[in-house]
Amino acid sequence: MAATIQAKNRSDLRRSQTRRLRKDGYIPAVVYGKGKEPVTVAVEGVELIKNVRDEGRNAVFSLDIEGKNQLNVMLYDYQSDQIKDELIHADFYQVDMSTEVDVEVDINFEGEAQGVKDGGVKQQTLHTIHVRSTPNNIPDEIKIDISELTIGDSITVGDLTSGNGYEFLDEPDTTVITILPPQSADVPEEGEEGGDEEAEPEVINEKSEDEE
């Protein structure tokens, strides 16, 4: 059963009213839906944060608007005040439980790679993965067992097995994790040719609000 978030209609969109809502602990929000007119509401900030922490970012919530209208929604986006560390606006997306949606799901590793035990370095290049699923089949996370990986091994999206009711959308050759060889620096010993010359530095490529 979906967790319920209480909401109230928000028809007065003036700045003064928005500030008053936030002062009273509410977050202004908008509910979008395919082929539906946006609905402006306000939700209690503490209740929203608690539900998202308990149920997960991709959970489906029952948005109860003043006891008169209940909508199945997902938290689509939000804005926060980084200085005050608090939410200031939320966007909900109204979902049809029988229609697939595209979401990002966190990747979590299980076990310790054998290659790391042998001195290798774990390099994670993908932290979330795009998934297509009906709302009730969205996984909480994608768990990957890396305990058998040795130095030089890698896992790509194509190596992962989709679960029941969802599929991966990222390109199959996208690397998720690689176990790199141990890093070492070759320092010439005193007296060796080139030992007195200033070495050229190695070049390393770097990868490199409020709705009123």
C-alpha cells in the first residue's frame, strides 16, 4: 500500500502567500500528469521528507488533497535552499500504475572484489542506472556482486540481468565498474640515466528556485 502524503490546494500564488506557507512548514508543489492540467498544492515539509526517506526516491505515493482527491504520484523533482538546508519546492508526477515510466535507480555493490584484495583499485564509473518499469515494479536499488572480480575485470550494463518487470535503458557497453591494476610510480635510482634530469609532469585526463 502506497504511503500517503497530505496536501492542500494552493490557489493563491502570490509571493507573500508562498513565504507564509514556508514559514508554517509547508512546501509549495505542483502535480503534473500526461494530458492533465497542472495542480498547485502545498505539502508538509517534514512529512514529505520522512516519506521519501522511508519509501525511497522512486516510490509511488498517494497524494491526498484535502480528503477530496487522491492521486498516485512520484516525486519528480525538488528544489532546496542550500544555505538553510531545507526543501523549498517539489514537483510531483501523476502516474498510471499500468503505464511504464523511466527513472534512475541507485547502484550498490555487494562483497569485496578479489582484485582489490590483491592490491587493485576499484573504479566505479556509473552510480545510477536508467530503468523502465511500471511504477509498482521499480526496484529500490540495483545490487551487483563484485566479489569475483579480479584485476583487469569490469562489469558493463550488458552484463547485468534485468529483473521481473523492468529493463535497463543505458547502452549495454557502458562500464559500471572496473578493477584497475595497482598504481605505482617509477622513480629512477640515484646514478641511473635521467636521474638528474627534471622529469616532465605526467598529463592525466580529468573528467573533467523557487517556484512562486
